Amino acid sequence: MKFITDNRERWGVEPICRVLQFPAATYYAASSRPASARELRDRELRPQIRRIWEANFRVYGADKVWAQLRREGFHVARCTVERLMRALGLRGVVRGKAPRTTIGADGAERPADLVQRQFVATAPNRLWVADLTYVKTHSGWVYVAFIVDVFSRFVVGWQASRSLRTDLALDALEMAVWGRRGEQLRGLVHHSDRGVQYLAVRYSERLAEAGAVASVGSRGDSYDNALAESFNGLYKTELIRKDGPWRGLEDVEHATLEYLDWFNHRRLHSELGMVPPAEFEAAHYHEEAPALRAVSH
């Protein structure tokens, strides 16, 4: 039907039908038939699905597109979204395996492992995880440090550099502390792997100044810092591998800034009940406020 419609002006309906051995009467009858309720609904949903997919770095699969449609007030079945995405040629990104990026400091004295692979927090600023990853560019390697709040998956600090210097991780920490200014950080657990950047004296001193307690994975494998490794995998999958190649540091910095703004404020997270990190934190503080007022009275 679509082929005939697309080429009827060029060759005519009857000649095409003769070649295809398709009854012309059937084509005319189908063409004059009013669109079904399903087709009308599909016509409404197709541009909305494409809009959501495009607006979210073209990484959403059917689950997240469906969740965003529901957040916007569209009542639609998940199977419908999956069917229409397949028809539109849209699909979510597939995550790869995250590589190891930090240089271990096995001979150095290190803090205890206070997390023991239990990446759970009951409120913001109770547990942060930190890690490094790398990006290949035309002008050489670019290294990126991230700090993630375990409670909400909010990226509280990040920094990019052309070298794996201690200041790379320290600058990310400074951003995290500054971004959470005015909030209680005393007792916060900062967890990382055995990378030399995180065991440096200046880094440890800055944590202590902020009132945070350092924690370092004890076994030295990726599971000891699994949540940070998981974020690195998302970052590489949803941005770096998808939108490269990259020219250099400035190129990566600009793209990372845009990605993190989306990640923190608009990206839906299945671990958070399909809401963005900022919204998840706001809901926590909203629920906590009445209890605090009751205690103060």
C-alpha cells in the first residue's frame, strides 16, 4: 500500500498493481477507508516518541520513553511504545564493559573499607563514591573524575584534565563540597578505589576539612567501587562512544557539562522509580520538612 501510494504519480496505480499482482480495487478501497482508532493514536504518539528520544541524548529505550510519556500525561501501553519505536527505527544504547582506569597504590597506607560493597544511603550527603575514567581524543587522552551521591545518583562533582594528576580528583572534590555548601557534610563517607589520586595527602586533608570520612575498597577489584564504575559505564555509553570522535579537552568538557546537566535534572533513573536525581532529592527534603518542624516544636 505504501509503495503504491509513494509511486502512484510516477507510474499510475493500475500499472503498479499489475506488476505487483495486487488488485487495484483493493488498493482504492483501503485508501478510502477511514483511519482506525489505532492508526490515529499512532499518528499522535509517533512525534512525541521521537521528541522524547531526541531530547534525551538519543539513549532512551522503550522503558524510559514510556515512563516519560506517562510523566507528561500520555496514557499508553509500554508494548505500544516498543512497537512504534521499532517502526521508527529508534532504540536505546547498549552498555559496554567499563575498563579499569586508576593506578593502584597497594603499597601505601590506606583508609578502611567502610562500605563493604553495600552502596546504600538513606539521605543525601551520607555516602559519595568517586572514580576516574578516560576519553580518547585527537589530541591525546583526556581524564575525567566524577563524584556521585549514592542516595540520589546526583553527580555532585567532576573535573577533566589532560593528565592523571592529583589535582584532577581534588578539583572534582572541591566542586562537590562547593556545590553542597550549606548542607551538613560531617560524617559523610567518601568511598573510592585504591587510586593514588585518592590516597594523596592533600586529598585526605581536604576530606577531613569538609568533615568527611575516607573509605577505600579493600579487595582492589571493580566490585569494591561498583556504583562509581556503573556511572562511568553510563557516561561512556550514553555520551563518549555514541557522540565521538572527540577533538580534545575543551570538546570533552563542553559535552560533559551538557550531559551532566541532563543526567542530574532530566534523565529518568530506574533505581529511583523513574525520576531524575534532582527531583528525587527534592522529594526527600519535602517529606523530611514536616518531621523537622515537628521536632523543633
